[in-house]
Amino acid sequence: MDLALQLLFTGIGIGAVYALVALGFVLIFRATNVVNFAQGEFSMVAAFLMVVFAVDLQWPYWLSFLLALAGMALLGAIFNLGVYYPLRHRTFLPVIIATIGASILLANSVLAIYGPQPQVLEGWFETPGIQLGPVYLDSQYLLIIAVTMILVVFNYWFFEHTMLGKKLQATSQDKEMASLLGISVSTMIMITFMYSAVLGGLAGILVAPILFVSIQMGSTIALKAFAATIIGGFGDVAGAIIGGLALGIIETFGAAYISVPYKDGFAFLVLVLFLVFRPQGIFGERVAEKA
Amino acid sequence: MKLTRRDFAAGLAVGITAPYVIGSARAQGATIKIGMCVPVTGPAAEQGLWAQNGAKLALAAVNKAGGILGKQAELVIEDDQTTNPGIVLAFSKLAAQRDIVGFLGSIRSTQVHAMAPDVLKLGKPVMIGGTDPALTHMGNPWLFRFRPNDSYSGRVIADYGVNTLGKKKWAIVHSTDAFGTAGGKALASALEKLGTPAVLDQGYANQSQDFTPVVLAVKQSGADILGTYFTFENDLGIFARQLRQLGVNIPWVGSPSVVAVSSTKLAGPALYGTYGVADYAEDSSEASKAFGKAYRDAYKTAPDNQSAWPYDAVTVLAAAINKAGSTDPTKIREAILSLKKFPGAEGEYNFDQNGDGLHGYNVVRNEKGKIVYDKHIDFDN
């Protein structure tokens, strides 16, 4: 029982990380109908920005955090202008290929600037964690879970109860109609890219004290987050969260009770089962219709 | 000007023979050339630079001491791009230069495997740093290894844990890639031979974001000592932190990554008190100390095994050619194999018939972030 509780906590913690990155996938998919394969690299870039500000320049943690997120918003805007916007009238395929290209460019740019050595980023809290009975609660995982919960509420409020959120939703549902109603579609897409980059960046900064800051950190998380998005239902915010958490828990329990080396296998087995039996995911619309 | 038939024939003859004449003149040139395949680009470019530093340092010492066969030695460097196709191309470029008498290959076993067929075809000595035991056991007489192979690391870890630390209940944690699997097997078999079979043999996939299941398995096994083969330092760092967080504080003896500079930096206090095997440890011998000082004087930074083995490779190759008194590949091979108790930065070289020069490891320990030399364990067989 103690073992199961410990595994459950870790599973939710790692699942929350997948969920955060998956949110970025979902938002861009809803706005543009394409999957942004550079989403994981957004996490990696933000983590490296934190290392530059908080470790190399020794600026206060909160200031570094805000600057890194601002940097991500800027990167999202540049990404939109450089990768998505020139190809917006093409089919989804060239855009997806362009995002893959951009992810390789981002990873190698950071490699060229910072070198291959992983870097250390301290967490928000001085205490690494607390022992609660038989379960050890890592403070960074607690923070990640809290931030994910706050973001679920924030996203709901933002998309359902603010004008900007509703404009973004309208754009994602029908660009022509939104345009006829006087909504600037390109601005909405620009905002979506900026917000997604910030979300991806947030995930990267939060997970960096646990996984360290490395070039590969983005791609490993993004692959799982992508699976979480499909399981949850592409295009659904709640689905991304549930999918991420489910994936984290399944792979942690699978590793503990069945086989550690096949940990990733459990995640992708669940993905395959969903693709075969419920391709629209838990909550989502049919992937085939969108693609 | 009118071109006569005789002019044409003479021109043709010169054109055909020129490369051979020039090549032969180069072969009898003023320097002795050593080829080096090394990452100049790609993920290991930084380590490649350290390797070049080591080789160049040895070359300078050789030349200062009179060179090879009375001539100055020269290093011809070719980029292997840190890839298998890259090293095959780099080696074929170097192999085409007939005046190169010996080569330095890679520290990565997979790259050595890739170039090995061409090495066999060329029939000239190639110094390597890859530690897959199979490399010197596949009937290729031209590969000479300058680091102890992985079969020794398992034996040293087991020997140190059982005989020095007096621990009998082992948990083995290893990555499931080629390196980790081979290392884990070597450690398990060494423990069996010592009569203390492991109570847990746990593999994990590289780039795991979480090691809680592995740590809990170690905890539940009741092991009193941990032996590990981690491939990537960030995996090791995550594991070490979670191990301590979940209250596992048993002694830990691991493969070289446990005491690598980047692991020490990433894991911080979680690795204090751990032991690791290391092929290069500065305080292990007078030769290692001398190399460490020379390297620091030249490059203002501490060396590691990435630069130590190329240093030894160039030194041994030069000594062997001088001993053989010839650049004939067979004579060089015989001279290398006849070197006994040859002091190097990595240890004392005693080449066996397979081409393995070293037969043991240093054990070092992490004392509050500082890696200190503990003891050297060598095997006769």
C-alpha cells in the first residue's frame, strides 16, 4: 500500500508535466489544425533561458522566471511569423514538416551555444520535499501538480469567460466565420502561438530541477505529451490534462509492477489501443475529421 | 604550338606516373605520420578536442625526445563526425595516405566496430579506446586497446564491494543499452564467481524521467550494496537524487559515470560517499601524475580519460616503432605486444595477444564532490 501511494504521487507528478506540454499541443492544434512538433523544444529553450538568467547571471529567481516566460512569448511570436505564417495557406503537411525542422534548428542552436553538458537548475523551494507518513512528496512535483490544477481553472475561465478567449475559440472553430465577424484571425493565431510557447516554457522551467536542463529534455517529454494528447482527445483542454495524468500513472505503475525497461512501452501501448479502439480519445473529436 | 605524337606520349607518361612518384617521395618524407580519427563535429566534438589535446601533448614529448626512427612525428587529423559512417569515411581518407604508419581510432565501441573491417583490410596498427570486450576478441590483430575493457570493470566493482567493503547482498541497476547490459552481465557473473549472487538485477531504459519504481525495487530487495552501470549522466543524477529522497543510503560502487565530472555536478550531495571505477585517476601512479601536470600546464584544465588514452596511444605507438626499428606493420605489432610494464597515464601497459593493454581499474570515491583515488585493482587473467 505504501508502495502504491508513493507510485501514485510520482505518477501524478510526472503526468502533470506531460499534461502541461500537452496543453500547448492542444491549443495550437485547435487554432491552426496542425501539430506543433517543436512544442517540446519550447520547454527546453525556456529551461536554458532560466539557466542563463538565474544561474549564469545570478538574477533573482522570480525575475529570471518572468524574463524566461517573456522570452518564450517572443519566441512563440517569431515561431508563428517564421514557421506557420508563410505556410498558412498550404495543407497541414508542409506546416508539420516545418515545425519538425524548427525543432531541430532550436535544439541544435542551443547545442551550439551551450554545449552538450546537462545543466543544474535549482527548484523554487529550499526544502527538497516532505515525508508524509510512508510517502515522500517531492516539493517540485507538488508545485507542478499545483500549477497544472491552477492552469486547468485558468484555461476554463479564459476560454469560456473572457472576450479574448472566446475570440480564440471562434478562430479555432471556423476561421472564415471568425474573420467575417471582425476577428483578426492572424492576431488570434499569433496569441495562440505565444501562449503555447509560454505554457511549454512553463513546463520546461518547472520540470528542469527534476530532470536537469539538457538538449534532449524537450523531445522526451514532448513524445509522451503527444501521446497524452491523443489519449485525452486532440483538441480538448480537459482531455490533455486527463491524458497526461493517466499516462504518468499508467507508466509508473506498469514499471513498478510489470517491467521497468518497458516503462515507455506501456505509455505507447495505451496510445496504440486508443488509436485502434477510440481514435478520438477520451473527450475529443475525431482526429480523422481534423486532419 | 603544334602537339606532336611524341609530346603527347611523354605528357601521358608523366601524367600516369606522377601520383606514384609523388606518393613514393612522400612515403620517404621527412616526418613519420600518425593518423587520428576524432570527432571534430557532432555531439562529442568537445571530447574530441580533449582527445586531440592528449595526442598532441604526447606527440610533442615524443618529438622532444628525438622523434620516431630519428624523424619528427606528425599527426594527421580527420573528423569522424561522432558517427559510424563518419569514422568509416575518415579512416578511408587516412588509409589512402600510404605514408601513415599507425592510427588512433575511437573511444566509442560502436565506431570501432564500424571501422574494424577496413582496419583488417588495411593491415596497419590502430589504437582504440572503446571498451566493448568483443573488439579485441574478433580475430582482428590490428586493434590495440588503451583502456581496460568492460569485463574488468564488473570484476573490479565486485571485488571492491565484496573484499574491501565486505558487502554480500548486491542490487545491480543497469541501462538496457549495449553498454549497460554488457556491464550488468559482467558484474552479475563476477559476483557469482565470488559466491555472492545479486539479489536484484534491474534494467532501465535510457532517458527515463523518473526512477521511483527502480529505487523502490532496490529498497524492497533488502540489498546492502548497490552496483550500477549508467550510460547517461542525467539519468544517473535523477536516480541518485530519488534514491536519497526515498531513504536508500547503502554503499554504491558504479561504472565510470558515477564519478564523471558532470554527474558530480548534476547530482551534488546525492553522490557523496559513492565509489566508482575510473580508468584514469591522476593520483594512481607517477606516470598519471606527470601526465596530469603536463596537461594542466599546457591547457590550463584537468585532464580525464578522453585525453589520457590518446596520450598513451601515441606514446606507446612511438615507443613500439622505435623498438621495432621499422614501420613495417607486423614488426610494429610484435613490438607493441612485447611491451611489458610500460608506464602510461591510464596505468601500466602489459599487452596480451588480443591487444588489450590494461587489465584492471582504479577505484575512486566521491568525497563531498571531490573525486579522490582509493586503490588500483589489477587482474592477471
